[in-house]
Amino acid sequence: MLDGFSNFFAWMEALSPIWAYVTLLVIAYGENVLPPIPGDMVVVFGGYMAGLGQLHLGIVILLSTIGGALGFMTMYAVGYTLGRSVLNPNRLQWLPREGFDRARRWIHQYGYGVIAANRFLSGARSVISLTAGMFRMEVVRTAWWCTVSALVWTGLISYAGYAVGENWDLVVTYLRAYGRIMATILVLVAVGLGVRWYWQRQGSAETTGSDDEASPGTR
């Protein structure tokens, strides 16, 4: 599973601590801007390196949090600047287009709770940050909750890499399984919200029609 990245991890392990920290910060930032970057995998490996004594776990968590929060706010700024033109299929083509509709429903339904949970919503982080910017959500509150979310998530996965040592790749395996489960749950939630919205709209239309029929002054 990790064969394609084995050379990268061997390279990172051979770096001096300062350059390993810089790499960690850059990858944690870039994951939000270019989602194919395996940021979580690198954070777990950073925890593993801390377990070897090559890095400090607290600094791994700090830099991963800063990188994740800055990446989120970068995409927020893009969404804020571009507005609804973000939805243009010719823009940001590497992002899943169907994710925007889900993110808009979640933000409409749960507000800043979606920002607080974004790190746990695997595969939807960049879409959520863009949508938050597109909706012009308050900058300070958005920055606060995305930072809290990044801190909790990176703290958990880096400590997992630190704790399991040589078996750190098992953490990545579980994270991928978690990502697939979360993707399924998110689709089901989106379908449920869509169905509820449809029935609420139907009920509202029927109520309006009944009121019109009951009002003789409209005839």
C-alpha cells in the first residue's frame, strides 16, 4: 500500500530535523490546497520519527496544525475572492465537483460545526474551506475552528504514529479504511438531507395551495 511512497519516507527519515520539520509543514499545508497530497500519511510518519527520537512530538503536532490551518484559510480566501465562480467547472478542476453541493448543505445546516469537524471529514476538507469562503463566513471564527480541528486531528494521528513505532503503516491503513467509511456516511447524510429538503418543500407547496383554495378573495 505504501510502496509508492517508500522512497519519500526513506528520504524524509534521512533529513536533518530542521528540514524534516520544514517538509512536514509544507506537506500539511499543501494537502489542503492540492488534496492528492498524502498529508495525513506524512503526519503519522512524523509521529513515528518522534518516537525514534529524531523529532519532537510537540513540534510535529504544532507544525502540522499550523500547516493544516494555513492551508484551510488559503482555500477559504480563494473561495471568498472568487465567490460563486468557484463552481465554474473550468476552475479548480482537481476538486470533486459533487462535493460542493454537500458542503453547502452541511454549512447551511450546521454552520461553524462543519468547520470544527472538517479534519475528520476525509476527502471534503478543501471543498469545505472553499465553500466557507464562498459563503463569506466570519474570518476569525473560521480560523479558530479550523485550527482547533487541525490540532485535535493531527494530535491524534501523530501520537498514533509515535505510539505504534515500526507499525506506523498500520495507522495509515486504518486511516484509509476510515476515509472510505466516512465517504459512505457523508453520501448517506447528503442523500438524507436532500430527501428531507424535498419533502419539506413539497409540504410547503401543499400548504400554500390549500391556503389559496380556502381564500375566496383570490377567485
